[in-house]
Amino acid sequence: EATYLLAKKMIEAGACAIQIENQVSDEKQCGHQDGKVTVPHDDFLAKIRAVRYAFLELGVDDGIIVARTDSLGAGLTKQIAVTKELDDIGDKYNNFLDGDYIESASDIDNGDVVVKSEGKLLKVKRLPSGLFCFKQGSGEDRVILDCITSLQNGADLLWIETEKPHVGQIAAMVNRIREVMPHAKLVYNNSPSFNWTLNFRQQVFDAWSEQGKDLSAYDRDALMSVDYDETELAAEADNRIRTFQADAAREAGIFHHLITLPTYHTAALSTDNLAKEYFGDQGMLGYVAGVQRKEIRQGIACVKHQNMAGSDMGDDHKEYFAGEAALKAGGKDNTMNQFG
């Protein structure tokens, strides 16, 4: 109900696409952090259906639902799925749970939780927090099940959070999904949370190692070093980064590439560089040459920051309210005129 009401408000405000993920809301983590907790499929699919209902109720027949799965890096669940029969969706979810198989009730201690898994009694591994653990290495299989069931229940696009930007890894999962859902398409987060330089240099290193290439000049764990910036390996890694979007679209079914928080990083970097120059030998030239002159030459409107802050709009209002008596900011003495 809460998902439906929230989705309805968002659609009424103009949303044409809504992304929803399978993490537990009150344990929510960034997709690239540890400690992620997922919900059983029935819970997640109910939310997808709620969003679709909200779209349809408001007359939006082509609303887009993006179903995101964090299962690849999520090792925990807050609850055990409800299951009514062998091999239903709840049973499949519970079969991913980690624990110890037991023979009798004498193997159960106070507070233990036991489920029937794969025809046997499983004492589920539970943390002091009360969260239940998934089997190690089960993440990819859970992702596949997440994606297939999401598409079968009304999602239009998939979003798989991965721990690294690796075309082969993504393609392997998408190919498995497409065995059941041939037209599956992916949204992918080209996230600044990845160390793109190190990841791709290591990918090239590993590929060359498999080819038997001499790698004695490289230390795999130190490939981020500036000492490698002019090497053949670094050049190949940069080329793979440059073509990542095209390669992933072609080979891994990525329909839409997005990048999160890029301006957070550009703002931090540019401010740091400006501070070093302004308070260093360059003085004011650090700003003029590094910022303002480039704004002018590239036609960046923000060079006229007063206009961008709304001074023209203010003048229009003043003139409307006060007529000829208006004291307008945009006269001949406004320094913004220096920028043309």
C-alpha cells in the first residue's frame, strides 16, 4: 500500500519511470557498500505490481518500471520466505540460505530457526542482529532469479548492481536471463564508486596473463601507480574504458548507461585545484586562466553568474510592479555586460 501511494504521488508529479530495488528499506545501503540485506521475491514483486497499478490507475499505459537487484553483493536477508509447496518462489529463495543440515530436533538449540530446504532440515545461520545469511557464492544465481521474476511480473528494465565494471561478468548474467526472457534489457550504473583505472588495468593484466604475455614489468596490485601511466597496458586499459559503453551495450544488453554523482567529484576536484593555484604561485591567474577564460571561450552561460541567479527575472518583476520608478540591476553599469 505504501509503495502504491508513493508511486502514485510521483506519477502525479510527472514521473514517467520509477526504479525500485530489492533491498530492505530500513537496512538500505549504497549498492557498492557491504552489509546489504534483501527481501524475499514475493515482497519485491508485490511492490512492482503496486507501481504498475499506480501507473495504470492514472491512465499511464507506458510507464516504465526499472527493477534493481542488489543480490550479487548482498549476503543477508531479514526474513525467511513464505513457501507453500516444493520449488515455488519462496522455496527457491530459502534454498539459498546458509546453515547446517540436521537430523533431529535434538540438534536444535533455543532460538534456532529451521526450514526445510532441498528436502532436508536446515538450521539457518543467523547473526546476532537477527539477519539470516545466504550461501557464499550464491549471489549470481539469486540475481538471475530476481531478474527473471521481475520481468515476468511487470518490470520493463533491469538494473544489476555489480562490484566492478566488467563486460564479461555482466554479459554472462544477462545471457542466462535471456534464456528465459529473450528481450531482457539492462540499465547500468557507470559508478564513480568503481576504481575504473585499477579495474581495467587488472582486467588487461589478467587477459594478457591468460594469453601467456610477458608481464614481468608489471605488479598487478600496484597498477594504479603513475609509473604505469605511459605503458602499453595502461593504454589498452584506457581504450577499454573509452569503449565500455558501446561494448557493454553490444555484448551485455545494456540499454541505458547512467553515471551517478559525477558533478560531486568534478566540483571537489576543480575546487581543490583552484585552491592550490589561488593560494599558490598563480594567485588570481589560477581562477582567470583555469575557470573564467575557459567559460568565456566555451560559451558557458554561468560566466554571467548574476544573470543565472535570476537578476533579469528580478528586473522584469520590478518593472512590472514599479514601472519607470523601478531600480533595475541590468543597466549599462552592470559588469555582466563585460562578457558580451
